[in-house]
Amino acid sequence: MGKHERWNLLLELLSARERLSVEEAAQELRVSAATVRRDFEELAQQQMLTRTHGGAIANTIAYDLPLRYKSARHTTEKQRIAARVAQLVRRGSIVGMNGGTTTTEVARALATRPDINAEQDGTSTALTLVTNAINIANELTVRPNVKLVVTGGVVRSQSYELVGPLSTGLFDDVTLDVAILGINGIEAVAGATCHNEGEASINRLMATRAQQVIVVADGSKVGHRAFARICGISEVNTFVTDASADPAQLERFEEAGVEVVRV
């Protein structure tokens, strides 16, 4: 198990328990106590937890690790989700997409789809992608058949997303066929949520400008809520997740009119 994956697991355990001893963490992760102590020290230096004698306590209710640390979590599930979502997008569509590990996989799956990658006649665009995620923009810049539109804004280092007033102004002048949104939590009552209010603001705008809203998340996000609300569950047209998602929550989504796709 790599360091970044351990950090995710440690923070998830802290989020659930609020307090964690070195011995408990070592047993849960099946690593040495010395490894856990080093991880606790490094996470404390980044102000992601508070070190205590013999363990650590949570700093906040919700954690937002930098994107580079999240990529190791649920990779297979995210790739399956991405492949399914890519099938839902029609060629020639205008797609809005926010940042995150799952949406990054969706962008890759879309950009490599055979019909979008095929030679064009020069009269049409295979796909138009509007994004506020600089990592997605970087990957798709080299795709000649994708018209890439990037919002302005201030970069948020956790997610590589552009946020703030400079990022939202673009949406006064564009419309979207579909918005594909990654989230940090989704449940029947709170709807789709994320950790940062700036990200929530631009995600909400994408949703309102789109004819169809597709939310993507692995099962670990289902039944959980984060700080900032993006949209209500009834505003989501399609939710694509994996087989680990809580069936009771998915049933409530369907009762609210959401098409649920499990891969």
C-alpha cells in the first residue's frame, strides 16, 4: 500500500471516529506502528489532523486531500464508471465537466472514444468540452477533435479547479448539452455536495446551463454529505456509480426521478 492510499484511509478513519490511536491505525491498515507515526506527523504538518500523545484527532468533519493523493483510491471502479458515462454522450455534444479523479477518467474515456478520435471532415466538432479543471484541460489540449474551452479563475490546488468570480462569468454566454459532475458526497436529502463553496458555485452553474446533468461517483460517496451544496437530488438526471453503493440510498434517488446506473 502506497503512502497516499494510507493517508486516505487514515483520514477516512479519523472522519468516522474523530480520534485514532497509533495501535488502532496500524491494525486497521496492517502496517507497522512506526509507519503510522510517520504518516501522522506528515499529515499534522499539513494541518490535516492534530497529533496527540499516542495518536491523532480530526481537525474538521470533512477532508479534502489534494487530487494527486486521491488518484489511488477506487481506481478500477472509477474507470468502469468513466467508460459507461462516455457511452452516454452523443458525438458533437457540448459537455461541461468539473474536476476530480472520476471526471478525469471520464475525460480520458471520451477523448479516446473511436468516433470522437476519427478523422473529421472539417465542418463539425466531434466534441466540445467546457471545464474549470486545469489537469483535464492539459490532457485534452493535444486532442485535435476536441474543442476545449477553459474557464478563468483562481486555481485551487486541492482539486486543480479554477474557482471564483473569474470562473463563473463564462457561463453567462454558453449553453451545455450535458454537465458531468464529480462530487464528494451525495444523498437523498442533501443532494450532491462538495467540500469547497467555490467549487460548488461553478458546479451549480454548469448544472443550470445543461439540458442533462450526470453525476458520477464511486460507492464510497453515496450516503455522505460534504460542506457545500451543488444541487438537489431531483435536479440530477442520471447518477452513475459502482456496485458498492448503498442500495437503500439508490432506491431513494430513483424515487426522486433519478436514473441510476450501476457498473
